[in-house]
Amino acid sequence: MAALRALNRHLLQAPRMLARHAPAASFASAQFKVCINGGAGGIGQPLTMLMAMNESVKEVSVQDVTMAAVPPAGVAADLGHLEFPSKVVGYATDPSKPAVDQLEECLTGCHLVLVPAGVPRKPGMTRDDLFNVNAGIAKGVVEACAKFCPDAVIGLIVNPVNSIVPAMAQLYKNKGLDPLKIVGVTSLDIVRANKFVAEITGKSPTEIEVPVIGGHAGVTIMPVFSQDPTSATISADKIPALDKRTQDGGTEVVEAKAGKGSATLSMAYSGARFGSKVLKGLAGTPTDECAYVASTVTELPYFSSKVTFGTKGVETIHGIGTLNSYEQGRLKEAMDQLSKEIDKGLEYAKANC
């Protein structure tokens, strides 16, 4: 039993598995409240479990709609039995009523809100097809956060991230709040790039950290293989295919699941990786992760690049660094597409926020 307990803690706290952060803290260090909106869903349940197992977390709110296949109270009861310090509480909300009228207890005191809520992609469906429905869901959550936990970091997983983040950040601006509290979670692209490089090179993915810049859909996903020592050893003729596989990782999963789901488990892992890095920063240890935020590192107003998380959330937004000739061409392609998707989000904000 002692060995199993040690393994559990290693899996969720060791730097190699989630966020390459410091060794597990003691139970006495649990200090953060985290909310998972959509916490009873395909991404939400494993993401909630991983965050409940983070020893810096004292409380987890599991929020989902009243008609969820699994009641959030049931998810909370299940996870509440884990041998970790976190208290887990479920909250069911009626989607026919404003979220802001139902989430006060759920969100008050939150330091981090992760939002995998929304409609998942199905075969043949683009992220744009999801936009109108998912933007409305995100808007309800973000408006409630603005009222009950305005200082929390809000990690948006709901797709299409490229458009929803600008829309929600503009909502925060309109309310006089910090738009950098709105962060698009792009960690899954990094996780995939690391794993795919490991498969090619025979190295451990824990020794690889490929920066992924741009956005979080199709050609806007731009892994910068030249900036990682291991991936930089891969021959140039293999890079385009590796790049394309990283871009299409989500489609690969959707097709393999044959209409019965999308990337839920890998997204939950990646969301927990992101969340662990944010919490480490909030605890006072600056920690880096690529993320999609309001940015001035390019001429676009939103862009994913390396971000340092600190005690207030986003502390520093880093530039894109040196690119080789292939990557310079890809950057232009990514930015051309990303510009259109940003505009879509800002148009939504203008009409609805």
C-alpha cells in the first residue's frame, strides 16, 4: 500500500509526468481552490481527478449541467474518497438559467478555473462549427468568474480556442478586468509534439520540450522543433510530416474513436499539466508553459508563445525566438489563418459582450 501511495503521488506530482515541477508538497501546503466547469464530462472527469490529486489543491468544485450523464455530485463523492487533501464538491446548474445566478458558491474563492465545458467535435466537424454554441457556454462561465473570482486564472479548453479566448478576454476588458486572466490552454499540442519526437528519436518524452506557438487549430499550431535539442537532430526532410501530424493530432483521435468521442484523456492530462504549472506560479515559483493569450510578441493581438506564470497569473509573455527558414514560412501561414479566427472572436465580443 505504501508503494502504491508513493506511485500515485509520483504520477501526479513529479515533474516528468505533469508539469516537470518540484517534488510533491506536503498535505499542509494545500492552499488553492480549483473549479472544473464541465467537470462531469469526458475531459472533465479525468481532469477533475488529476487536479484533486494535486497536493497544493485544498478544494475542487465540479460544475456541470443538471442533465449531465453523470451528476457532478456523484463525481465529487467518488473523488472525495481519494487519499489526497482536497475537498471535492459538486454543483449542478440549469442551462436555461444564467450561470451567474447559480455559481456564487462554486466560484467564490477560486484561484484557477479550468473550462472544458462545451460541445465536442464530431467527425467532419470543424472548430468553427462549434463556435456559436461553445462561445455562449464560455460567456456564461466567464461572466460568473468576473463577478465571483475576478482574480482567478481562467484556463479555456473549450473550442475553438483561437476565437473564444479573444471574445472572452474582450469581455473582461469591457468589465475593467485584466484580460490576461483569460488563457487559452494549448498544452496538448506540446504534449503531442513531445511524444511524436520521442517516437522518432527513441528518447524519453520527459526529456523533450518542443515549444508550440501560434494558435490551437490546424495550421495555426506551429511546433518549433529547432528550439528543442532532441527534435533539432531530426533530419529536415522528416519535419513537414511531423509538423502535420502535430497539427492533426485531434483529428487522428476523432477518427479513431469513430464518432464516439474526441481527445478526452490526453486533453485532461494536458489540462492538468497546465493547471499544475499555473498553481506552482501562484505559489511563488515562476513556471513556464506555452499558452494562448493577449500578446504583443507579433502584430496579432492574440498569440501562443512561452508564458511565465507567477503569483498574479501571467507574469511574462516571451517572444518566439529564432526560427529556421522552414519555420519562418510556417509562421506566416499560421498567422494568416489565426488572424481570421481572432477576428471571429472579436466580432462575437462586439455583438454579445
